[in-house]
Amino acid sequence: MSKLFIASEVFHGAGSLEELKNIPGKKAIIVTGGSSMKKSGTLDKAVAFLQEAGIETKIFDGVEEDPSSATSLKGAQAMLEFQPDWIVGLGGCSAIDAAKTMWIFYEYPETDFDSLIKPFSVPVLRNKAKFIAIPSTSGTGTETTGLAVITDREKGVKYPIVSYELTPDIAIVDGEICASMPAHITSNTGLDALTHCVEAFVSNIDNNYADVLSKGGLEIVFDNLQEAVKNPSNITARQNMHDASFMAGLAFNNAWLGIVHSLSHQVGALYGIPHGCANAIFLPNVIRYNESATDKYPALAKVIGEETAEGLAQAIEGLRKNVNNIGSLKEFGISKEDWIKNLDYIAGNALIDPCTGFNPRVPSLEDLKDIYNACYEGVVYTESAVLS
């Protein structure tokens, strides 16, 4: 028997933010990032809708990209002082993921961060508050997943905190909120959604629901991402990408991810490479690496008019180029000397990343180093790929 994990209520479509005025409760804290939600007017709208519902509202802003455990603790302290019964994550993945971890520390102030790193170790939540996720980017699907990614700045490591307890109670998937998203972020986040579709589909967890969502999400991304990048005011394309992101998130929330994410988490933490951009660099070569261990890639390739795993990999490389994303890690200015110095460290961390356990092929440390090296140079992975 399997269980389908999904946000309890999902409101989707342009203008669905307005559903906030129907939320029952007394106090809500909105966790958000920098100034984008304020500048776009979305934050003010959210506050107004909550006030219309008779809910007192507090704002915790300034969540940084790749949020840290320190930020999570700071936000939890604000919650302890305010005592909300709703926590609202509004903005990009960073704001929502930070809000999720703040939620844990709000309900369990004595919890040690290191104790949360082991998958499915988050204690039972909803003793004090429920959670609303309102994404402003179309990529992570965090609005329907039991996942939050937090960075340890001192160690230079990204930790995925994995627990179905973190799956939001309400998701609001409103494409209008994305209209002000810059082209490079639209590109990066859209490629992240694409990666979720591919990794969930070939995960070592068989799930018919995830498979259908992965196929549908992949098709929507290929049909809409270029348009959303080139014509950001096209709300239809924006909503389609927002829906694809949610579908991909729902797929991997039930089938999980693989080594593309394990590899990306490390270069994101150490070198600051945007997550979706890193995923798009690794994904084609991981497909080539995994091909010998799964026969599922051709079925996914057929969704976009290809026939083979290699055809799928090349189509992804083509889309990556068409939405102005780069094809190698060294293009971020990482010197070969620095790369070689850190290779064992990041490959070791990738090997023990929770996502690695769901990959269709069980990698060795040397396998991960070979994939890393091929992607550093921007060359096609082969079983004997080495850094020249």
C-alpha cells in the first residue's frame, strides 16, 4: 500500500491569492525574502486579504538566498514572541523553505538542527500552527513537498530536511505573482522543475501517480518555458509554468529525487551556483550515467518527441541553451586548481546526500567525481570521464 502526500488544499489559477481572505484564524506571520514581493504589491495584497479574514498579521522579511540555520532560528524566535496559528511562506523557494524550518523550531524550540538532517526525523507538527505556501517562482514545487533545503554556512553544505510533516496545509499557485520574475530566474527555476520531472520519473520508487505528473509536467515545461522567459507578461505561460512546478513537486514528493540534486546541493553551497542552473548542467550527464540501470527514459523522451535516453539528454541541452543557461561549471569562474582541491569534499557530501538513496543506479564516490569532472568541463559523460 502507498499513500499520496499532497498539500491539503490547493488553490490555483491567476488571482487565486485572494483565497487568503477565506482563511479562518487569529494570527498569521508572513515569511518572505528581500523586496520583490513588496515592490510587486503581492505582500500588501496578502496582508490585506488576511486582514479581511480578521487575521492579525506580522511580517518577517529579509530571508536570504540559500537560507541558513541561523535565519531559521531568528524567525522561530519571532514566531515564539507573536504566537501565530498560521505561518505563510511567501516568495521564492528560499523564503518558503526557511519558513518551514522556522515552523519546526517554533513548535519545538529545544530541537537541535543536526537532529533534523536525518530523513523523516522532524517531529509531529501542527500543535501550534498550520502552513500556507505561496510561491513566486516556478521551479521547486516546495508548496506541495515535505522538503526544505537549509545551508550550513560554516561547513559550506546544503542540507535537505526531509519529512512529510513539512508538506503545506494550503498551497496557492497564482501565476500572476510570477509576472515580475526576471528572465534568468524564470530560466533557472523552470529548469529545476524539469529536473524534478525527470528524476521523479526514474526514481527507484515506483509510483504511477508520480509518473503521470512527471510526464505532464515535462511536456508543459518544454511547451512554455521559452515563452515565459522571452515574454514575461504572458500570464498564460506563467500560470502553465507555475502548474508544471507544482506537478513536478507533487511527483517528487511521492517518488523523491536522485543524484542530480545530490550533486547540485554541494556546488550551490560551496560556489553559490543557482540551483536550477546547476541541475540543468548535471541532468543530461546523469541521464547518460543512469541509462544502464533503468529502462524508463525512453518513455519520458517520447513525451517531447524523442525516442531514447540520449535524445532526451540532448533535448534538455537544447532547451537549456534556448533559455540562456550555461553548460559547464567552469563558466562560473571556478579555477581548475580550486575545483580539484574541493572535488573529494563535494563528492563525499553528494554521496551521503539523502537524494542519492533514491537514484536508480547506486553510485560510488569515483562515479560522482567522474560526473562532476565531465560537468565541470562541459563535456559528454562517459564511464571513463576524467578531468584533463
